[in-house]
Amino acid sequence: MIKYDKFTLENGLTVLFHKDITTPMAVVNTLYDVGARDESEDQTGFAHLFEHLMFGGSVNVPEFDTPLQLAGGENNAFTSNDVTNYYDVLPANNIETALWLESDRMLSLAFTDKSLEVQRSVVIEEFKQRYLNQPYGDVWLELRPLAYTIHPYKWATIGKEIKHIEDATMNDVKAFFKKFYTPSNAILCIAGNLELEDVKSLVTKWYGDLPKLEKPLRNLPKEPEQNEFREKTIERDVPANAFYYAFKMVDRKHADYFVYDTLSDALGRDKSARLYITLKKELNLVSNISAYVTGSLDEGLLVISGKLNDGVSFEDLDQALWNELEKVQKEQIHPLELEKIMNKIRTAKEFGDQGILNRAMNLCSYELLGDASLINKESEMYHQITPEDILRVAKVTLNKTNCSLLKIKSTNAK
């Protein structure tokens, strides 16, 4: 049981506090309810650009990293299509340093031409290195617009194209910050060996004077139901032919989300999963194969991906894969197989909950879903899943008309 307290400031900032007496370290985690899905289609990559800009200095702090390092801390951040998350880890007795830094950059970034140009260059270089010049790096640049037609999930977090970052103006950047980086659009979690009243006092001291702004309304286009098989083949200078079968699935809040997650584990969590045993061990068609869900806040994807062995055709793989998926649609998973999957899920959760940073981030994530207490109900929700549930979801999901297939054909494949 992960215990926590919750309070809200008058400016709309939601604050969670989790006491942990076992560690001298503390975490300050700030989750902003903004991701790539909140961008305009002709100005993509802004949420990720801001992940970098937020380290460039704020109105009262010219440089973010140095004061935190002097306090014995470290920090980082990540952006997804749904959220942007910043975290600081430092000795608990220096917690006020992190609150000072985080509240100041929430108050106002130091918008300078130099900072924008520096971070713009960093993001453009990242786009080139990680997405354009790395084997299989552009998979999601190709797969997303294949799977999604109108929802903003059709572009990757890095953005649709480099030009959008190159063309970003200072006014564009300021408007994005003003709209999304506000107390009412953030969830703050503080975790460590601290006292609730001290935390309330410090948070009020550093965040209480920040102005109250309305939380931005989100009105995204709903992706229409897919009723046709989509397929795209691209040629790349990669070591082996690769495949990505993407099936539409429910959103993260849906009651069936955990069923989909369990189904993906049954198909391709590890070397004991069905697709690995059949397609790798028995038929020797692939060098690796896995299945996973994207966990998106809106309608997500269940993805089956892997790489072909030399000499194996996409057609051979395709036939064998659909044969396996047909079995999952016709026969209930054996209770013993389901029990093994549940044991692995429980072990992974218990291992993940050991880290104070993971607990802080997960508390913020569940609060964004509507209720931080769901963090303590997750295991129960998994263990309520039955073989009938898996069969029901497989029947409606693992169909060709619900699938988008991206094939990467290697120019070097034998």
C-alpha cells in the first residue's frame, strides 16, 4: 500500500505527498498535462522543445542545473504524446532548492533569443541523430500516420518534420508556455522523509503566489473506427527486415485497458510468450519478436514487432503470425498460463514500486487519470482478469481490418 496525502492550492496546483522514511533522498516530480497531442498539426514538436527550454533558465534563476547540483541533486525530464514530466532527486534536507527552482520556471521562463536558438539546435540534432540517422529510428514517424488518420497521435513526440522546429518563433513559444505551463495544468508530487505540514508550508511559500489561470480545455478530434487493413513498405539501410503490426485498442482509462495489457504479455512479453515460442523457437522465422501496448490516454495501439531471420519472407511471417492470432481468438488462454503472466506482472510492479522516483511519477500519472489511489488498485484490477476477458478482447481486436502494418525492407537483407 502506497500512502499519500493530497491538497490543492488556490491557484489550482494539485499536490501529492508520499512519506518514505527509508531513504535520505527526496523527489520533486512535476507532471504537466500537455503532450504532442496538444500541438497544432502545422506546429509539431513544441511539447518536446519545451522539455529542453525549461532547463534554459527562468525569470529569477539564470541556470537550472547548477543550484540543484550544488544541493547534491540531479534532474531530468521526458515528453510523450500525452504528458511532459520533470523530476528532481536530491537530499531531503535540501528539498527547498528543488521547490524554488521548479516554482520559478513554472512562474516564467527566461525567454531569450539565445536560449531558443540553443535548444532549437539541440532538438534538431536529436531529430537527425535519433530518428533519421539511426537504424529503425523513423519507425514511429511512419507508423503513426499509418495507424491514425485525424487524431494528433498521427505524429511522433519529436514532431512531424524538422521544419516545424526551425520555424518556431518567440511568440509561438511564449503562447505555448502561457497556455499549458500553469499551476492548474500541473500535478506536483513530493516524496521523501518529510512531514506533511512542512511540505504544505514549503509548497505554499514557493507556489502560492503563482497566478491562477484556467486549465486549458482539450477538444481533440476522435479517431474514426478503423475498418480496413492498412499496409506500407519502406526501404531502409538497416541490418534486417522488420515488421510492426499495430492494432487499435482502448484508451488508458477504459475498464479493458488491463485486459489488453495482459493480452499483449501473453503474445510477446518475453521468451515464454506465445509468439516467441512459435515464430522464433519452433518455426525459426524471426530473430526477435515482442508485443506491447502504448498506454495512450486516448485510443492506443497494441503493437507486435520484430525482425525477420535471413532468407525469411514477409509472406511467410505474415501467414504464421495470423495463424497464431487466430488461435488466441478461438481458444481461451489456460488458467495456468494466465497465472504465470500475473505473477510476472505482480513482480514487475513490486520491483518498480521500490524506487521512490517511480512511486512519485506513478502517483502523478494516476492522479492525471482521475484518482491517485488507483496506484493501490492496479494489482487487483489485473487479478480480476479471466480467460474469458482475454478471449473477448482478442476477438474484437486482433483482426486484419483493425490492423496497420509497417514493413521495413532492408537494402542489405540476404
